[in-house]
Amino acid sequence: MDVMQIQNILPHRYPFLLVDRVEDIQENKKIVAYKNVSMSEPVFQGHFPGHPIYPGVMILEGMAQAGGILAFKSAGFTHEEAKSKVVYFISIDKAKFRNPVRPGDKLVYHVDVLKLRKTLIVLSAKAYVDDTMVCEANLKAMIVDK
């Protein structure tokens, strides 16, 4: 799934669309997606000049966006129904940051379904750079009317 297809699902746009591509998705089970972290991103103007580190909250948001794609694809809405819905994340638990992410890194999100109902999804999310885990968290979201 490329960025144009992702934008048909998520309402996010530059500079806050944090998923560049979906490599694998198995509805009701898992998604693998990624973001290429570039020095040209606005966040690096202030985080931190001369020592750029991608903010942990942005990693969490990227995992949440990947989870949102999985939630929408798993919910079984028609295309018309999905247009009137949005995913709200209602909790982030057990978040841990393991290693810094820097410009030039490919940030890969692995998100697995722990629990799924029509409009509620509980996820286990991990983010990697190469084979190194950089972040992990449990996420809970609801699909609601816009």
C-alpha cells in the first residue's frame, strides 16, 4: 500500500502523516509499515539542533497511525461507511523507548492485534530501525463517527 492509498484511509497529511508505505497487512491480525526519517522534517529544527533525534512521541504517533490503518481495514466498513469514520486513540500503555532514531533511519512499525471488536481495537506495537527495537507500547483505539 503506497502513500496515496494510505491517505484514502487516514485523515493525516504532511507534516503529520507518519506512514510512508505498508509492506504487509493481514486484516484482524497485523500490519508492517514504515516511515523514512529525513533530515528535512520540520521537527529537527528544534529537536535538537546539532544533535537531531526523532521525538519519541512521533514514533508513538507513527505506530498509532499504522494501527489506525489496520483498524479500518479490519472493521469491515464499506468504502462509503469509512468516509464518515475516524480512529481515536484512547490509551497508550507500557510505552518504552529503547534507542534513538536519527535522520536517515527507516523506522519500521510492527503492530499486532491483541483484541478486536467492530469499533474497538487493542494493539501491541513495536518500532524498529534495522533489527534494533527502538520503541514498544500497547495501544487502544475506537472507530467513531466524524
